[in-house]
Amino acid sequence: MAGHSKFKNIMHRKGAQDKKRSNLFSKLSREITVAAKMGTPDPDMNPRLRLAVNTAKAQSMPKDNIQRAIDKASAQDGENYEEVRYEGYGPGGSAIIVEALTDNRNRTATAVRTAFSKHGGNLGTEGSVAHGFERLGLIVYPASAGGEDKVLEAAMEAGAQDIASTDDGHEIWTAAEDLHQVAGDLEKTLGEAETVKLAWKPNLTVDMDESNAGTLMKLIDVLDDDDDVQTVWGNYDISDEVMEKLEG
């Protein structure tokens, strides 16, 4: 269905699963700690940390938790997380990219491989599906930020590449290297965004029927539940009709 976004499907599901909030906070904390460790602990001087902190604030993460995660970066006994990317195929020929932050590669690889094999997919090697995606910046605003014309005009003035508006909200895409600048400019005109992050945008999408979509959602839920997994991207498109049947 034109304009229906895979990203929004994930966001809707996350909204419906508030019981996962503590799991979400632990993922956000991990990203903040890694970002602070890789640069400076000052968000104003560290773009990646600023993104992580803003994302945490958008999810109503308490300030104390955010500060604790930043402080953890300078603690001598803190865990050492590394970024790992997994790629594979899900049900219905969908391509999946899993981004993780882990302190134990073997544990994470085993968990991700098991999730794929149990839910109609198979894990590939790094690079096996990434060629079908573009690495871009993604900024998401709720529908309440303004009408399509207002957001389009603001996005164009800020130097964005593309915008997709639906009843749910607005997705603004930028070149990866322009993400921080565009997000900063948009904040002046539209306020704080719901999401600002580097994303994998598929060049082509695959339509999912009800059977494949159901299995795919189970796969993504299992991956989302894993503490080490930060984000799951895919090239699937699930129509509103199919989503309603799955949620019904």
C-alpha cells in the first residue's frame, strides 16, 4: 500500500507494548554509554550522544537514568560494548538487518541465528542483504507537528532528501552525513522530533501476505526482545488490511 511504512509498523507495535519499556530503557542506556565512550560525554560536542539522549527523552526516560548511562562511560569497570550488524532473510523473501550492541559476540550471534531459524528465516553473512538498502538519516515527526505542506517546506529548507507523510506522521530522509544539521534546523521550525537516527532504507520493498507477515512479526518481536539488539530494519511492506487482521 503506497505510503504505508515498514518503520511505522514497528513504531506502532512498540507503542502497543508498553510492558517492554524497561527493555527499551536498557537499550537506550546502552546506546548512550557507547556514544559517550566513543566521543566526549558532552552531548553538545558529541552528535551521536546528542541523538541518543534526545531519543531517550522522546521515550520519557528519566533524566537520572540518562545521566547514569553517560557516567557509566567513564567508569573503569564499565562493560565494553561493540557494534555488530547481522544480515539475513526472513519469511516471504524479506531482507532483514539487525543492529546490536554487545559485550559477548558469541551469545548475540547464537541468539540472532536461532531467532531467524525458528521463524522462517536464515542468517546470512555481513553484506548479504545490505546492498539492497541505503544508509540514510531518518527523522520522524508525529502528525501533530503540522500538515504535509508545512513539514515538506521545512524539510526542503533544511536540506532533506525525501519526505513521506501519512495519517500517522511524517518521515523525513536525509543523507547520512546531513542528519545532525537537518535535525537541528527542523527543531527550530517544527520542535523536537519523535525519532532521529541513522537508518537502513530499502531500495525495493516486498509485499507480505498474512501468513508470511505473521511469522515475520514473530521474528521481529523475538529480535526486539533481545537486550543486545538495538534496531531491526527490513524491506517488507505490510498493508493496513493485513496488519489489522494480525492485530485483530
